[in-house]
Amino acid sequence: MTGSRRKRPAEVFDAIEPPSNAELVAGVVSVTVLVEVLGVLSGSEVWLLGLLVFLPGTASALCTVRQTGFVAAWTSLVVTTTALVRAPAGGHWLDRLLLVLFTLALGVASVYACHRRIRREHEMLRLRSTAAAMQRHILHPLPLVTDDVLVNGVYEPVQEDRLVGGDIYDVVSSPFGTRVLIGDVQGKGLAAVGAAFAVIGAFREAAHREPTLTALVDALDAAVVRHNSYAEQTGDDERFVTALIVGVDAGDEAQVVNCGHIPPRLMHEGLVTTPPLDSGVPLGLAELAAEPTTVDWFDFPAGATLLLTTDGLTETRADDGTFYPLDERLTKHLGLSPTELPRALHEDACAFADTGRRHDDIAVLTVRRSPRS
């Protein structure tokens, strides 16, 4: 039975943390004193008060509504008092009045802007919390353990605020052995997520029902076709899904069906090899295939590890357009455990891209064959 080795921590999303009241008062008073001192030294005390008008605007971006209201009231009080009490004799009263009115207007606008900002933050937090809950139900937390394998990995959407993307994975402990799925839905957005839901749901159901990987893949293809038919009725684009389905049982070999996906890498005894696999058409396009789905077999001894990934890793580019050299970097990370390897590769790819181009999600899984008991 599939299980998780650790409890997944609850996702907590924080909005901008406002400063404490003591920090806020200290900062506002310090800036006010500085402006007053500069005004006295320059002899232009009233006109330098214009330097204070940035305080409410800054507070609206960093503070709570109540704190922003305090800053706006403080600024208005200081500017009004100074403009009335310390104005030079014979000065233009209209200039001082305009300065006071401008300060009051900016204070009101800052409080309103702060209120709007906090409302948007709360709305985003609700959306992200909902997305996190969806992700926990759609993509099982890793690592996952079955009688045959230990599966670990990392999944990182390219957009931090989009927790559910187009990459998919799942692990099912079935009566026929462990079935592992990794895939990549064409395109992005909610329509791509809908196709991802369809494939994962079909995989979880068919993996227990179908005795062969070919029948399982046929069920997944049918699920994508049905999803596309619904999408066409609603005016959405049709999608296809590249996928790799791996079957592992008590034997010394693994079964794989490659539906247009990146082939796995096999790591064993310090060597990295790419099993020779036939590449079929992606899910949703089976009717266009010239030949039926075929299953490939390769040696997968105890203690060996399979690396499964999506093209978000291999298509990561550096500034000069060079693609991430997966095989070369993988060889350098062979000393890492299967638990550490996915995160190390993800961080290495991000460092490789630096300011370069990363346009897709990244999913990296390791499938470790359990030792013989």
C-alpha cells in the first residue's frame, strides 16, 4: 500500500508583515526630526516639509490601515503646525495653505491605498490557500513508499503563486505492482490544469483495474480524449499530455511505456544510462499513431534508481541559450541519496539559468528499487 514517510507540513502564506508600532513611531519621529533639523540649518523650514509627504505613501505599502492612518495624521499635524507657526513673516499664505491641503489629500489617499492593498493581499492568500489544498489532493506529498520502490522528488511551478501547474506525477501500489506516472500537459493555465486532473484521476482508477501497462495507457488516452471533447464544447483548446508510465514488481526488470516524454535515467553502481525506449505519441493522440502502444523492458536491479523528469528541467536555458546538460550534471551528483538528488538538480538548474530563461514548471522524481528482503 502506498504511504508517505513524513507528514506534509501545512502551507502557510504570509502577507507583507507590517512593522511593530514601536518601530513605526521611532521611524516617523526620526524622519520628522531630520527634516526639521535640515529646515533650521537651511533656513527653509516650511518648504522642506514637502520631504515628509512621502511618509504616508511609504506606510501605505508596508503598514496596516491603522498604522497608515497614524502616519497620515502625524504628517498632517506636523506640516500644518509648522506652516502656521513658523512661517516667515510676509510669506505667501496661499502657498502654505496649498501645502497643508496637499498633505491632507495625500494622507487620505494613502489610507485608501493601504486598505485596497490589504484587501488584495487577503484575497490572494485565500486563493493560494485554496490552491494548496487542491494540490494536496491532486499531487500526493512526497516521499511515497510501496513494497517495491521509494519515490521521492520535487515539483516547482515556474510561477510562485501558481501552486498547481501542468506537470503531473502519481504513484499507485496496485495488485500488479507499483505504477509510477510522470507527465507534462501541453500549454498552461486552468485548461491545462483541467487536463492534468483528468489524467491523474484516470490513472488512480485504471492502475488498480488494468493488468497491463498498455491497457492502462489506453485508459489514460481515453481520459484525455474525453476531456478534449468537453473542452471543445466550451470553446477551450484541446490538449495532449506527454507521459511516462513505469511498472515495477517483484522481478528484476521494470516496464515502461513512453508517450512522447523524456526517457528516464538509470543510476546503478556509479553509472548513468538511458534505457533504450520506443517513443510513442502523447496521450490524446493515439488515433494518429501508426502502431499500437508497446511496452519496453529493462533491468532494474535492487538498489538502482530511476530519475524521471519533465522538460522544465532539460529545457532550462542559460543566458547564452545553452540548455541544461542533465546527463553531465547528473553524473556530478551521483554521490547524493535519492532523497537529496531531486532538490539538488532543481537548485542546480535554477543556478544554471540565473537570469536566463525558465518558462516551464519543473518536476523531478527518483524511483529507488527497494532492496531484497
